[in-house]
Amino acid sequence: MLAKPTWPKYKGAAKDGVEILCKALNLGPNDYRMGKTKVFIRSPNTLFKFEEEREKSFGRMATYVQKIWRGFKARKQWARLKAAIRIQLKWKTYKSRKYHRELYAKFKDVKTMPNYGRDVPYPPHPSVLERFASLSLPPFSCLCALRLNGVQSSCELSVFSFAFLIRKVHLNWRAKMMITSLSKDQQKLMRRKIFTSGIFRGKKAWPVNGPIYGNRLAKDPVHGAKFEPASTKTLNDVGDSSFHFSANCLKVNRKGKSQLRGLAMSQKNIFKLDPQSFKIKKEPVPLTSISGIHLTSKRDHVVVLHLKGGHSLLVEFSPEEGDREVEFAIDVLQLAAAQGNKIEIKFADSIPFQVASRDLTLTVAQDARAKEVTFKASGTGWQGLYPSL
């Protein structure tokens, strides 16, 4: 153990091994003599040196023995662990495949079902998939909903998480199948409703299943005959091709008085029209000049367009025509975005706006004495009075 060539096992001759040990301790040729079967030491100090070096190597040898033993134990434990992992893997694979076969048996015919498997019950998943489920948790809002429903433990959450994941895959596929089964016009309407819901949900009530009127003045049985030739001339003058939106509305002027106007929107401009002749009143408003839109959260029909020059356009649609303010606001957002102008829409019960370089506010309220919608000055702004809200 005093020399590396002779430890832990020396395979050479014993006499050669002794020579190696003596040279490792830097003994001179006069300090010892090699006999046939013995080693003759000249000085006792040499023997003491052998003992001192031997005692110094005890700690190193103990560490070496511990290393060998711990390595043996670790390799033995790892072999057992690998065997357990292999058994678990085989078992989980079997249970997973069995569960997948159950899912396939339940959902193999959903493509031919009218509702694409909406009412098909899901089989309970095996507990071996709980760890996979815990790595695929649903969004935080879904977890909060599960907590509110009494799900407390992490195991319960993992069970619900896996069920959520499977259902999400099915719901995404079902939504795709339902959308692809629609015509192009129906798909366009569906995307519009989804877009509208993302903006108005929780902020202002709107008719989800309500119709999209579009260019309604052209379809009006009374005014349609006048509107068509007048709109053609208007579009030719500004270089647009068609109207996407048109309706009768009340425009509030700078003095706070409401005036009946026709409102039409093409791909690039908004037009204020005479309600009888449908000729343009003043200049059209380019969609690129709009900086923002304001609506209230109440059941009124007011829309405030903020223009980049500091002026605001305030219009109120007739309740008899439905919720046209929602259709109008969405058309402004989409057509302005097509022109490269991204507009932000906001909801507030007190709407700030500008008229003739004055900063005012608009509020709406219910007045049982009012027979129709009217606007009047109120403090530092205007107030819209409605028979009902």
C-alpha cells in the first residue's frame, strides 16, 4: 500500500515488489540489502520510516474501501430501481393502451353524429396517468373553477386536469368540424360574432343571434329607390365601390341638438347624408382619421367617434332598427384595420369628447317623462335622456 505499482494487487515476483517499495520510499543502496528470502535493514530509522508511511496511508486505504463498497451498493440499488421502472413502464403502457382503446370505442363514430359526440360520456381514466395529467394543468381560471366546485387535493386536480386535456382535444376538433361544415358566408358571420364577443362580452349587452343589416338604406322599401342612385354618385365622387353599412341616426351637433341624418360607411370613409335626398352633408370622415371609439355599458345606442384632429362625432341609432351601434362599431374597427388604422374601443358611463375645441362629457340616463331620445346640456357636458334603458 506504500507504492501504487504494488497496490492493491501485485502480480510480479516478491523480490521485485520489495525493490519497488524501497525505491518508492527513496532508500539509498546502503540502507538495505536484498537476500534470497529476506531484506536486511542497516538502520532502525529505516524501519521506523516504513511504519510511519504505513500509518499515513491508513486514511487513504479506508476511503478506498468505502468507495468500493458504496459503489457496489449504489450499482445494486440502481439495478433494482431500473427493474422497478421497467415494470412500471410496462404496466403504465398497458393501462394507457387499454384506456385509449376504451376512448376509441366510445368516440369512433362521432364524425357521423349530428353533434360530433357532444353528449358522449368519457370513460374514467386510469390513475397511472395522473402524473402526466399534473404536467398538463389547465389554465388558472379553470383551476379556480375546480376549486370552487370542491376539488381540493392535487390528486383530484390531476384527475380533472387530464379530463380537461382530453376534452379540450375533442372540443377543438368538434369546433373545427362544425366550422368547416358551414358555408363561406356562415363562416364569415361566425368569425364576426366571435370577434364581437371578444370585445363586448362583460362590457355591453349585444344580440348574439341578432341579424347583420349591412347596407340597410338600400333595402328600405320607402327610401331604397332614392338611395341607390344617390349612393352610386357619392361612391364615384370619392372612389369607393360600395357601402358596407347604412342606417338612419340622430347626429348631435356642436350645440347639443340632435338632427336626423343618414349614416353610411364605405371601405374608406364615413358619410353623413341628408335623410331625404341622401346627398352628402359636409365632407366624409376618412376611417384613417379615427383615433378611438367610445360606447356606454347601458342599453342605449350611442356611439362616439374620436377623430385625430381633436373633434368628436356623436351619433345615436334608432332603437327600432335594433342594436346597430354594435354593428357600426365592429365595421369601423375592421374596415379601419384594413386601412392600417388600429382603433381602440372603450366602454364608460361617462364618455369624454371634444366639440369646437371644448372638452365635454356625455352621460345617458333614463327619464320616464321623455317620449323619445333627447340630448341636453348638463353641467360640463351633455346628457342623453331615454324613455327606458
